[in-house]
Amino acid sequence: YDSSCKGTWLLMKEGYAQVQWNPANKGNTYATSAIHTYLNDTFYNLLDEAVKEVVKQVKIPYASGGTSNNTNTIYTGSNGLSTRIFLPSYSEVGLTGNTTTEGSMLSYFSSGKGDAANTKRIAYSNGTAIFWHTRSPSTYTPYSHGGIHKTGGPSTFTTSDEWCYARPAMIMPS
């Protein structure tokens, strides 16, 4: 992370909307994904003007995606992805395996193990537990990415899955 990521990280408590990560399986590179564009255009434009003024433009770590042999390139620091609204990575929510490591576990997710950790990852929509996307590409196939199961555990979704939710994150000044 570069200094732009210093501040208060906010993660939407609930799933916002069912959004495809990338329709028609157009690959798993987050920087060029439909969900990244949606969050920084459609979703961002729904925010109150006063909120827009304080949401920081940041550079988050992200993986190149597109591979199925663990050779994703990680871009970090000043080479990270410039964004305002983003999905958390698999690593940031405290998960490992089947994806490239992007960033570090956020302190909110660092307390608890097993079921206690999973409970912190559970998100809801209208009172029902949901499946939700992360920004992390899968290392098994160029058409899937890491996600969160409705139980809070790890999962993998294809980029064209229509039933997964976006759970946007943003960073504001401390």
C-alpha cells in the first residue's frame, strides 16, 4: 500500500447489489473488470456530494489476473490500481488459497479464528446471508475469482456469475 491508503477504511455492511464481476467471462483482471467500472461510475455517482468530496483516490494492490498457473503479477504501492471505490481482496478479509495474495489482512478481520472469523465476513441482503465478490483473481482459471460464501468462508465464482453481490469499500481521511 502507498500513503494514499492511510485513513479510515469503510466496507459496506450489507451486500449492495447483485453485479457480475465480468459478463460473458471476459477474464479475471480486476483493473479492467465490469465490476470495477460499475463501482467507480454508477455506484460512486449515487453517493451524496459531501461524501464524494471526502472519498480518497487511492492506489490499492491488485493482481494482473488472466492466468491459471499462479503467475499473476502483483501491482502494489505507486503501481497499484488507482480507484475510489473497490472490492476488498481475499487477503484483506483474512483468507488465503486459490487466489493471489493482494495486500494484508485488515485489522477488523484479524481477530477470531474459524467460525468467529467467518462470522465477520457474513453479509446480508434483506436479512438473508449472501455470496459476495472480492477483487482477487483465481489462480486456477482465468475466468474465476475469489469470493465469500454465505457462511463467511472462502469460495470461488466465475466472473459471469449473476447471483453474487458487490460489497463496496472506500477509504476516507482519518
